[in-house]
Amino acid sequence: MNTRSTWQYRIRADAGHRIVALSGEIDMTGVGRLQELLHEAIDSAEAVTVDLVDVGFIDSTVISALVAAHNTAKRIGRRFTVINPAPPVRRVLQITGVLDNLTIPHPRRP
């Protein structure tokens, strides 16, 4: 876990899979470290899952970092998925049009 004042992370490593659990509020002051974490995870696993359940705020730099990491993973044949975005983060991802690309779609109920 890191000791940043506005956000924290935990990484769980299983065989071929990394789960990056983020918490707090992430903006341009922390995006450099976030990019490093995501690229390290992509480099070391076939699948990366980013859990945003405890993230209350992200800005456009974080959205860009998530999209760039997703594109990098896809280009090299790896999986990159965002799960559990908290309601305010889900809304931002939805408004910017990237939610469906980053998350696993939920089946629609009849």
C-alpha cells in the first residue's frame, strides 16, 4: 500500500492476474504513479482488473490513464477491466463514453 494523502492502492497477484484496488480521490497529482502501477501490472500479468469501489473522485487525467492502459493491454493481447466503479465515478465514466469499453457489461434483465 502506498501513503499518498488523497489515494491509496493495493495489488493482489494471482497466477497470471493482477487486481489493482484503488481508493480515495485520484487526480492529476497522482496520475503519474497510477500510470506506472497500471503498466507494471500489464507487464506482469495476462489479465489486470482495476477495482474502483472505494474511489470517490477521478478527473480526466485518470480517465485517460485507464483508457491508455486498456488500449496497451488490448494491443499486446492482454485483458484489462475496470470493476465496481462507485456511483460518482461510474457517472463520470458513463458521461465520457468510456464505461462500456472499460467494464464488463452486465446482462440486461427482461
